[in-house]
Amino acid sequence: MNAARSTIAVIDTNPARAAIIEEGLRKEGYHDVHVLTEMRGLAARIAVLEPEVIIMDLGHPNRDMLEDMLQVARAVKKPIAMFVDKSDRQSMEAAIEAGVSAYVVDGFRQDRVRSIMEMAISRFNAFSRLERELQSAKDALADRDTVDRAKRLIMKSRGLDEGAAYSLLRKTAMNQNRKIVEVAESLLLSASLLGGQGEDE
Amino acid sequence: MFAIRAAFIPLLDASLLIAARDLGMAAEQGIDLQLMRETSWANVRDRMAVGHVDVAHMLAPMPIAANLGLTPFSTALIAPMALGLGGNAITVSLALHEALGAPGNPDDAARAGALLHAEIGRRAASGKPLLRFGVVHPHSSHNLELRYWLAACGIAPDRDVEIVILPPSFMPDALAQGDLDGYCVGEPWNTEAEMRGVGRILTTKQAIWANSPEKVLGMSSRWAGENPDAVAGLLTALYRAARWCGDPANGEALAEMLAAPEGLGLDVGLLRQSLAGPARFVSFERAATFPWQSHALWFYSQMVRWGQVAHSADHARMARQTYRPDLYRAAILAAGGVVPSANAKVEGALSGPGQVGASGGALTLGPDGFFDRRTFDPDRLDDYIAAQSVPA
């Protein structure tokens, strides 16, 4: 079985992640890689492609459909066995932890399957790490915006300068054993509830 | 607090789990019930296999299929409780509904089936493509009951129609786009099609097989064996949650609880309508959570009928023993509940409500028959299986 000629389907609703997996497969020497991000017509696409390996994201709602198709459907002629056999519990756990599943035709070389899976698992994990980092960066930006708005409110209502407004927020947070952003949030909330006293942009 | 992790799919009959968590029935039993929403039954199975979850909301035939080795990564599973009765329906596109003429009352499954049979004949005569129906999983009550209904109406499921697998929430869209002509799915996805005006409920599970289960509480037999007190506590909590969910006075509160993002995260209007609609599920009445072994065996008989598994005495025993009324009885009696005395019953023996032998109080069951008036006697399983046929 020549790696370059093996047909591989990557099924993921997230096109960015699918592209990362595709690139990983090409690096491993697989050139016939098909990325399927559309839900509709998925069964028909797979029936035509007859992939030897399918990599699918675990969050994909069509997993049940795909498994049924691989097991019984008339559309796919080749028998496809699911990778991660029972003896290899660890890699199965790692795959599920990472959020990826794979399906492989019977007879596909085990060492190739293993290296594809390892690549997919590490790229899925890297992708989630990036997503988490992006989310925390977004959260940090949102927090900074909240604190800025609270600061402006204090400056306006108490006639303080920016530095003094910030130390007031910080002191309150320390006294109440809360985060500065939480104090800022409750300040903005009470201001908006009291009405009229909200910040004037 | 003893943590129990439970996977569920966002469908109406996940109510018991959500209520047990949100209303404190689980906490009362010293259980910290952690619910994880999943997107496919395959994920539920995989997470169970690797121990990410301890228990799960499962399609009633799913643990049976796992024990029979029909699914990948099969772990030995048990179902010590059902999560309600009824709860699904067969919905068809507006075009098909119109072509059927006047299907009328969804409670009349025989009439709906006869009209469908006639329409399939007309379509074949004019060379139109096969009607396509969606179900959520091969090992689902939806698939098995849809096939039973079709076959009993003279329609061969593998020849006269096409049956495909699709996720529940995608069904109404598939119907609207013409990718499907009909589907059998749990609520709220039948009501959703009606509210959106893209489909009509043709008949219901309740009409096809009265008071039968759609989902069960599944768990690995190993986990259950290692944690008997947690199992009893969880069953008690879910039993009390079922009683709360089944009280009509709580309908509005239940709809709001399910609508929350940490519940099903669906539109409250849709949930309200589904809880009161023709495909509503029964959560408590008629021993709705009792895991009847006759239910397990009927699902098994249909798995044999449609070629999912070969019949043998061993397979039948495995199917029967997947459902564990003994665990249910011990837990629920200790908690002051009412439990049937028998583990199995003749499905179709009760043509209307009737009192049955019970421990802990009086119990009314039934009707429990099939729409074609055939009965299923679990003690005569071989005869039943031998007499099953596929329309010629």
C-alpha cells in the first residue's frame, strides 16, 4: 500500500482545524486528502471517495450516520474497521480526550494508522490549546474594557483622576477579597440599575 | 458528595437527569450529579468505554446491542432503569402528508400505515424514487418501531423505502430541504417540524406500541458492581425526579428548566408545546421507569428480524439480562416507591389500564399493546421470532 495513493477523508465542521490536519497528513506523505466540512451530502461524498482512512472530529453530530454507513450501508463496498482496537486502550483514551476519532479499512498498515493517529491527536490538542489561549486573550481584553469603564465612571462621579480612580477600585477589591474586574462589574451594574448615573461616553 | 458523571443527548427525556440535578433529588442522596451534553450516541458510547462518564441517557436497545457485541468498543452495560415511556413520533413532510389524503388522528397508526402503503404503490407505479425516512441510530426504538409499523402495514423497510441515519436536531431541516420525506425521532423534534410548518406528525410511538420505553439509564456493569450504593441513590433520585416531571402542575417549571443553557438549551415555547403534544413522554405513571425485561426481549426480537444479530438462546439471555429490574426493585422499594412484582409481562395483554401485582402499593399499568393487535409473550420468544416475516 503506497502512502501517496491512500485516500484519506478529514471530516470536521471546523475548517481551520481540518486544514491543520490536512497539512499534517501531507507532511506524512499522503497526497490524496479530502477535507469535508459540509454536513449536507456527506454520505454521498464518502460513498464516492471510498476513503481508506477517515478522521472525524468527535463533536461532529454525524458520527452515528457515518458509523452506520461504514457498518451496513450498501453505499460503501469496502469493509471499514474502526481504529483503536480494544487492546490499545491508551491511544483510544488519548484520541477521545483530544476529541478525534478515526475509521480505517481492514488491512491498512497498523504502523501507518498509528502515526496518523498520533499526528491527529497532537494537532487536535494543539488546536484546543490555541483556542483556549485565544479565549483567555479575549477575556482579558473584555476585562480591561470593564475596568476602564468603571474607572471613567468613578472619575466622573467622584471627580478623581485616573490613578486615584484605579486605586479606589483596587482597594475595594482587596477589602472585599474580590477581583478588580468583579468590583468594576458590580459598580457598572449598580450604576445602570440606578439609571441616569451611568457612564457618559 | 459522591460524584457521578452522566452523558446525555439534548432530548426531552433527558428531563429526569436534569431535574434530579437542578431540583436537588441527587444531592439529597449525597450525589453530585455532573451532566455532560453530547452530540452523538457514538460519543456517549466512547466516553462510557473509556470511563469519562459513569452513566448515560441511552437509546433503549443500545446497551443490548453493546452486550451482543454489535457496536465497537463494546463494554458490558446494564440498564437498571427506563427514563420514561413514549416520547417519539413519525413525522412526514407537508407534501407527503398531503399525498396521503386524510391521515387524520395520529393515534390511528393502522390507518396512517394503510395510507402510506397506498401512496408507496402509487409512487412505484409512476416511477418516483423511494420515500426516504430518517432515524437517529440503527439500535434505537425509533428504527425498530418504524420498521415494525411499516412491515405490519405491508411495507418492506429495506425494499419499499429508504431508511437513513441522521442526528435528531437535523431532522426538521432535512425535511424542509426535501432530503427526507419523513422521520421517527424523539421530542421535541416532531413538534419543532409542526411549529415551523415543515412537517406533520403522522403517528406516534404510543400508537404503535403503547407505553413502551425510548431511553434507559445505561451504565457499565463493572461500575455498577463497584458502586452499589451510588446506583441505588441515583435510581432513587431519578425516581423522585420522574414523579416531579410527571406532575402536570410542574409542566411550566419543567419547560423553563429544560430551556436553560445548562439544560437542553432549547426554545421554551417549543419545549412547552412538546411536553403537552401528541408525542409527549410519560415520566412516572404506569411504572414508566421500570426496566421490563419483556421490553428488552422485544427489542432483541426486532434486532434479529432485521438482521442485526442472529438468534440464539445465549443472545436472548444476554438481551434479557441487560435490563436489571432486580436493582430497580431493591432501590425503589427501599425508597418507599411502588414496583411491579414481575420482571416481564406479555406485551399486548392489557388492552386498557389495569391493576397489576405490585409491591409497596397499588399500581396501574397499560394499555401495553401493539397497534396490529399482535401480542409478544417473552416466554414464547422462539415462536415469536419464527413467525416474524418481511412483507413479500
